[in-house]
Amino acid sequence: MKTRLVRIGNSRGVRLPKAIIVQAGLTDQVELAVRDGAIVIASTTPARSGWADAARRMRQHDDDRLVDPPVPTRFDEEEWEW
């Protein structure tokens, strides 16, 4: 599909037909990038999307341990009281 760049102040923009927006699953916020000389407009994924499911799967496989062992600090040794 060919289209034209339209002036928007000092910038330029592209009008996207509703059918393309729906087909691509775009919402009000998109990711914009340049790859191999092409402008890519992609739907965004929420920050930390899928983290809860990944944590659940790790727990099911008993793989949710600390990466490094706890290291006591001066606070732990001198100031902390139970």
C-alpha cells in the first residue's frame, strides 16, 4: 500500500488505516524502530510482562533459589536484634 507523508508541525507523519491498526494489534502506544532501512511500528508489551508466570514455572521446577548466597553485612552482625 502506498501512502504519503503528511506535515505535522515541523515533523511528518503517516496515517494508518484502521484495518491495518486492528490487524497489527496496535493500541495508543507503539514501539518505533529503524531496521535495515525500514521504519518498524510495533505494538508494545507491558513492562515485566510474563514475569509472574515465569516465577510460577520456576517454583514448580524448584528453580527459584537465590543466585548468590546471602552475605552478612555489618548491620546484620552488629545492629540487628531479634
